[in-house]
Amino acid sequence: MPRSVAEHADAVRGLLAGLPAAKGSERLPLLDALGRALAVDVLAPGHLPPFANSQMDGYAVRSLDFPHDGGSPDAGTGTGRLGAGCVRLKVVAPIPAGVAPQELLPGTAAPIMTGAMMPAGADAVVPIEQAVPDSFPVPGANAVVDLPPTAARSFVRAAGSDIAAGTLALPAGSSLGPGQLGLLAALGLTEVEVRRPLHVLLVTTGEEVVEPGQALPPGKIHDANGTLLEAAMRQAGLTVTRSALSSDDPAALLGCLRGRDTGTDLIVTTGGVSKGAYEVVRQAMAEQPVEFLSVAMQPGGPQGIGLFDGVPFLGFPGNPVSCLVSFEMFLRPALSAVLGAPAPRPAPRARLTERLSSPAGKHQLRRASLLPDGTVRLEGGPGSHLVHALASANALVHVPADVTELEAGAEVEVWML
């Protein structure tokens, strides 16, 4: 009985589970860590923001300068009550961003810019749009401004309101994208400790394949799998050594695998995993703890998984679309789960522009394009050889194993590529 997609995904995660600890970590400058996964928790070394600052362009004020009881103004402050509860305050030196301001005295208001440090004594900001006049005076002018009553903390970003010193900024395993790196930079960090990338040996097999650029003898095809998978692996942050084996000789494959770099963490092969007469990978793995099985998925049903001389091994099918779908369904999610990188694929819901059918009992993956209007259009048919349709697609549509027919307008899960 075929294994379910979920069961095989669990098996691949289990195969890779011990690799992060074995690989260790390294410290990198922030931008060199883009796309990598944190090796350790990062605690905030200080408050963010580091000081109370203004959320708006406006006036820094003392809320106590605005009486709320309807009484007469304080004769000693220089303030004057106006209609509708407004208060007239003396305008003092402006506070641009990046300076340490003087204390704000009672009865005064300081023009303050967005992000500028709140002066001691001030506890609120009145936006410039609420002031009369609603423009800042020329610096040095003997100016006053009429402001409405305001409550303490209005339009003020408190120190540590984003993140407090000593609290968890990012947990170990976080995938480092622009947002995460921006946070680390805002906290004053220049380097970060990340998990080392896995080193993969990628072997494409098949007597019928020749390298791109070579002439095609009768019966031969150019190898798309090597470029397709190496690109996907490199995009996912893996270090890849690639070897092509244009032979169906198991001894040649064994020689290739045993001649690998000593730092190889994972072996991935394409082709030779089905039940045909010349399945070189199956034959070469006869003495290894490797299982060859069928997964209830289209394309990409034949799969191999196990250990080769103690190194984790995955055998993907030989058709180009099948091998890429295998990577997207099994290896890439396992890397995300175990290593923390790459980030999981975005998985929106979308409505089909057309009807589709799917074989009973198989989880079908269809190449598709997510369109600007939120619908999804299928690209080509379900065949695993349709590389042009793959190149035209930006997504995979998931059709669960218990679904055989979907009408146009049906909602489906989509994985962005």
C-alpha cells in the first residue's frame, strides 16, 4: 500500500533530525546571514526604542499644563485659557530627531519631530494639525501656540515599547529575512550566530542523459534534473556538489558515492528508483538500509529513503517535474522544520479558473500561476515531463488524495514557488 504524503514527509524530517547539532554554527555579518537560521536565542541587549520619542510631528507638552476642572489658569505659568478648553503656551526651542533636548518647563511647548527624544518633564505630544497656528514658528521668534487638552502618553512611544532589554528578540531556528536582520540591526548588533548550511551531494543518473551543450545522439536527452535541483537547493541555502552519472552500472554509481567529499551531510539522487529493469539506484543500494517505496502522490510517486554508508540518502524520481515536486514536498519542508531555513513557502488559498480531475487516492500537484485577481490558472497537464509548463508556473496547486474532481471556482491550497 502506498505511503501517504504526510507519512513520507515525517520520515524525511526524521532522517534529517540530527543534522543541525552535527553541523554546528558560525558567526556572520548580518547581511551575510540572509536566508540562514539562527543557531541560538538572541536577547535584546537594550530597549527598543532606547528612549521615549514622539510618534508625530507636533508639540511636546506637559499634560498638567492643561487643567480639566474648568478653573481659571495658573497666573504663575504664563498660560491662558481659551475657548473650548484650549491653552496658550510659550513656544521654546524645537527638538529635531537625533538630539538630547533640554527639560521642558511648565507653561511651554517644544516643536518636536517624529522619532525625536521626548524632553524631561514632557509626557505627551499634540499633533501639529491640532495646533493654532497649525505650522511651526520660525526658530527664535517670540511665539505662542494654542493647543487642545491632551492626556499623558498621547502620541508618545515609550522606551522599550517595541521590545524591552533582556527579553527574547528572536528564538533559535528563526529564518533570517530582511525583517529579522532589520530588528538585529536596530538592536545595535553587527553579527549573528547561524547554523552552518548542509553539504549535499547531488547525483543525476541515467544512460539516456547527456550534459547541456553536448550533441544529442539518437535516444538521448539533455539533463535538466541537475540544473533544476541544484538551483532549488542553492536557493534553499544548501551547499551543493553535483555529479552526473551517464551510466546504468551500479558499480559506477557506488564508486561515485564513495568518492564523495568527507563533509557530505546528505546524498540526493534522481532517477533509478522505480521498478524497471535498469533501476541503477535501487541496484546500487541493495546492501544499504535504504527503502524504496511508492508515495500516494502525482507526480513523484517513486521515492527512496535511508542511509548510504551512514549518510542520509534520498532517491527522487527521474522525470524533471517529479524530482522538483519531490524536493518541494519533502526535502525543502524538512529543512525548514529541522534547520529553521529556508522559510516555508507562502501557502495562500485561491480559486481555480478551470475544472480539474485527479486520480483517486493520490495527492496531486499541478503547476499553476497565481493571478493578480487572486485566482489560480493551471499550467499544462499533470504529466511529469512538462518542463515548459513548470517554467511558466509560479505555484503548485494541491489536490488532496480524497478529491477526484474540482470545478472552476473551487478553493484550493497553493504553494508559491
